[in-house]
Amino acid sequence: MKEGEKIEGFVYLTSGLAKIHKIEFEKSEQIIGISKPFDFIGFLCNFTGGYSKYSYTAIEDATACFIPIKIIKDLIITNGNFSLNLLKNLSKTAEEIIENRFRLNSKHLRGRIAYILLFFANEIYKNDTYNLPISRKEIAELINMTTENVIRIMSEFRQDKIISIDGKTIRILNKEFLEKICNAG
């Protein structure tokens, strides 16, 4: 889905990951969040005027279901339980995005890198070894840093034996210390 496109329905991610992003000033990209399996993609814009305010791009192989907006609207009108669950899901999505933004913005550079490495380990892959699905540049866009700072700090973490890096494979070697860095901000 692209920013500015007419919204025709809901997209439900059944596998894989997608980034939520916005193009700023026709050049730079700002990644707002990461959608994971069982998330609705484009959910935040479906009832606000008909056009997507964000772009959604798969960052690894993904499978999704498309549900036409008319079907969703009919279910909202006729099924109170469905409506309530939809509102809960919308609230959860908005809350996660706002909370993650708040957490990231309250941290210094090392805390932001630690946060994102732990986010992928704990929330996405549930494993301390994983293939990073986004580039260093995209990490920078996600956590409001320069690419150079991301590379430098990840290199420092590697030299300090907090993580190991082999291509796109990240392995957290000292999770306790990485969590301290994250929590200290």
C-alpha cells in the first residue's frame, strides 16, 4: 500500500513483517513502526477520509489477506461483538505505535539501538539470534538517528561483545547488559 492511495479495504498480515512509513519532503523516509503477523495493515486510516496517509512495505516474505471495506462496514453495523473487537484492535495498534515512539524518543543513541535489537529479539522473533529484516539505514529511519551513528554503535556493541554480527545475522551475546543499556536510555 502506498501513501496517498485510495483505501479499498483492510489488509490482514498472516505471516512476515511490513514497515509502516511516510515519505517526508519528497526525499527522506520515516519508518513509524513494524507490523507483524496478525496485525491489520492500514488499519489507522481506513475510516479517516478514504486515502492512506502512510505506506506499507513488506520487509521479509509476507502473506496477507485483503478484506473489502464494504464487508467490514457491514459487519460493524450488524455485529456488535465484531465492532468492539475491531475498536480494541485499533486502540491496541495506535497504543503500540505511540508507546514505541515515546520509548524511543526518550532514549539516547545507545539506548535506542539496544531497544530496537531487543524489540526484534523479544517481540518479533522470540530468539536472541535472528536475521535483521531491515538495513542499517532503515534502523536509523525507525529510531530517528543517522545511519553512521547506527553503524558506529552497533560496531561498539560488537567490540564490547554485547552482540555478534555476521552479515544480517544478529546474535545477542549479553542480553542482561543490553537490557541495562536500553533501560538506562
